Amino acid sequence: MSQFRQPLPEASAMPHTRSRHLPPYRGIVAVDAKDFTGYPAIEHGAISQAIPQLLQRSFERAGAADVWKNQRFPASTGDGYVFGFDPAWMPFVIHPWLHTLQDVLTEFTVHSTGTVRLRLRVSLHIGPLPDSGGEFDGNGTPRNDTHRLLDSRPVKAMLAASHENITKVAAILSDRCYQDAVASGYTGRHPDHFIEVPATVEGKRFDQRAWLYVPAPSGNLYDRRILGDRVVEDQEAPAGDGGERRTAVRGAAYPSVTNRADRGNVNTGTVHGGQSVSNIDVGGDYVGGNKANTVHGNQGDTVQGDKNEHRR
């Protein structure tokens, strides 16, 4: 009965009632094996054991052994692993560690005597988390968001669309992580290596700006259908007054576009969503109809000179 005589934990004040010190800021890395449940159950234990071993090897080879050695609140998730670390190491975790992890997983696949082709999704985040050495350290919104990013649609689609023999790692960075470590110039990778995406999780109330990074891309990874229905950066939009590309509004659906041309059927550029084209009495012709999806270049005929020349 002694276990019931332990004192209850001291009650903390309700949120927003008094000011308290923020918990220390920690970098958080979480990894998850693709198609873990698709492997026979007899292999699950071996995969769960291999993941932290491969992580340790990759950190040591990337010159960031201290990140692994001094990890905070580590935990195995069965098909993955998560831990906190000193956020000062975040630029090195982004590069060269992600690239080194890609190499280590490639070697593992080549030299593995089994049939396991281990491929990992990785999420990186920064935020304040309790870290006093207690059993329940590391729990908080930044930890939750790290796992949401790991399960988000863009990073899952990115890994699924790539070739399993080439792309072993697909990483997603929170916007805070990207702004602090990449956009600031501290990471040895140019910002153009990263793709801005809206990170959403099916069935969850989660929608955040995030950034994808693939150390060894393969396949048509930059197709909009892979990145999701909403893509923040429109690569084909004209530059604005400030020289920057036009950015689409996140969450807004592509509108329908209606073009009317009394002297021809000309449609240039890219059209998203439904499209209705109507030409009335063009040399006695009537042209009408609808187009869907994405249209590139000219739709219909391209005419040089006088279209009615043959009727004279």
C-alpha cells in the first residue's frame, strides 16, 4: 500500500494566471520508418533496434557526435525515434547530418542480408520544452508539432513519390527551424534547396507553414500533385514590383478563369482550376467548351497572319 502514500505532485498555476520562466529551448528531431507496418511482424523488432543504431552512426560520421551523446528525453516510437538536443547544433543537424543519414541508409540497404529497405521521414523543430531530468520531460506543444510535421501530407508524399533505391531520406523543417537556422545563413545549404509547403495532417487540426528538404532527390518530386493541393510558391508566376515571385494565398482554392477572344482562341501561361473559353462569330465559326486541370502554352490553334485569308 506504500505506493498510494506518495505525495501528489504540486499543483501548478492555471495558464495565463501568473508569469513563469520559459522552459529551455531545445531542438527536436523525430524520425519515422516508411511502411513499417508493411513488413512482417518478425522484422519489426530488428527495424526498431536498427533505427537508433543508424542514427548514432550517422551523427558520428557527420561530426556531430555530441548531439547523440547529449540527447535529451530520448524515446523509441517503435517505427521511429525522437529526442531533444541543444538547438545551437541545429544548422549541423540540417547539414551535413541529413545528407550523411542518406548515405548511411544507402549503405545499410546495400549490405543488409535481409529484405529491409529502410527509408526515413525526418522532422526538425525548435521550441521551449521542460528538461529538468524528470521522467516526463520533453512534453509540450513543440514536441506535438514535431510529430504532426512527421505525419504531414507533403513529407509523406515526397518520400512515396521518389525512387526507393535512391531517396532514403525526406525531411520537413518547421518554419521556426527554417528561419532560425537556414534563412539566417547559419546552415551550409542555400535556401533554394528547400521547398515551402503547407503542412497538413489528415484528420487533425494542424496546418502550418513548413519546408521540405531531400538530400538525394529522385523522380518528379516537384510536381504540384505531389506537394499537395495548395502550394505556397507559384514557380511560374511573374515577378512583382520587389523582384520577388508572386506568392499564392495559403488555403485559397484556385478560381475558375474565363477567357473571351473575339478574334481568336489564344490562351497562354498556366491556368489552375476550371476554365471556360467562348469565341463567337470568328469568321463564321463558333467555338465553345470547358477545360479543367492545368493548361500549358497555347490552347487550340496558333494562327499567324489572317485566319480568314482562305475564305476571300
